[in-house]
Amino acid sequence: GAVVSQHPSRVICKSGTSVKIECRSLDFQATTMFWYRQFPKQSLMLMATSNEGSKATYEQGVEKDKFLINHASLTLSTLTVTSAHPEDSSFYICSARDPGRGSTDTQYFGPGTRLTVL
Amino acid sequence: EDQVTQSPEALRLQEGESSSLNCSYTVSGLRGLFWYRQDPGKGPEFLFTLYSAGEEKEKERLKATLTKKESFLHITAPKPEDSATYLCAVQVTKDKIIFGKGTRLHILP
């Protein structure tokens, strides 16, 4: 239970293009999903909290116009990196809470998406 | 400022050599502490949630404990397949958890 998937697992794009990453909760409904970014040998850093049917809440320093988040259903959130540049290259990971489990605070993570911008 | 610090950064053990990883935290109000395992190129895999000082959780060769200022992840008689990065995270608000940088554990056969 509490399985989260991401697609694609790996993407390479040219500078200036946009890239969309999907995050799905496979066996539960998630009203809230989270997007993180991880640089090599660094902590996971929360970028934004995605709420179904409403606007995402972004952490300080994260550009909301650059990282577009849409949470259109209870099982799907998307992150679009617009006009990507080499400095956006990173490992992007989503997570979700399963309200049906005993510990409602625990976040379950997807497998991550490696973005490389050339 | 809320902060999570893990030590050591890296640890090499022989197979069967037990040890402990440390996670110390300074937060204004602890809502929960989490341990995850992360393999290279993968997302974190959930291990434990702890809520109050004195609480302990066990799973196979792993045991997590919690005090008011730190948590320990004890690994008993580890095997090579236990090699991974172990992440500690602390919940600071309803929706926000902050992570430590992790401990890279390498178990030698």
C-alpha cells in the first residue's frame, strides 16, 4: 500500500524548453501532495505543497511562475518546469500522505525524476 | 531556526558489525520524526514514524528510538543489502517536514 509513482524517471531537454513531471498515488487518494528537489549529497528541499482543487503553496525562494504545479485530481499532481535552464538540473521527487493509514502525517515518496537540462 | 543534523555523514561497517546513526534536531514544536532509507537514484523509502520521547519502533535489523533532542537508528548485525543513505526528517508544521543530509551507510561483506 501507499504507492506513489512518477513519470518520467529521467528526462533530458534543451535549455529554454518546458518539462512536465507527473506524480500519481496508485492505491490511495491524496488531497495533498508535495514536491521536493534534491541536489547531489544534499537534503531533500521542499519546493511546494500541492492541494487538490486549489493553488499550490510555494516555499520561500521557489519561483511559482517557473515551477507550475497542478493538482487536478485526488491521484495526480504535475510539476512543469518552464523555460528550463542548466541550473534547474536536479532530482525531483514527489510525495503524498495516505489519509487512510494509521499515521496520517507520514509522507510516501515516489521514485524521483532526474532532469538534465543541456 | 528549525534544523536537523545527522551524524556521521558516512559510515563503513563490516557485515555483522552493529552500530547506531544519530539524528539531532532543534525545532520549535516536534510533531513527528521520520526515518527513511534512500538508495542511489531512488526516492526515499519509509521506515519509521516516532512521535514522543521514549518511543521505539523496530523492523527487521533496524530499531529507531526518540528522545527530546535526538533520535537514533540502531542497526543490528547488518548485511550488505542494508547499504544505503538513511535520512531523518522532522515535521515542523502540518504540511512541512525538513530533512537532514543523511548518513551514507556501507556494509562490507
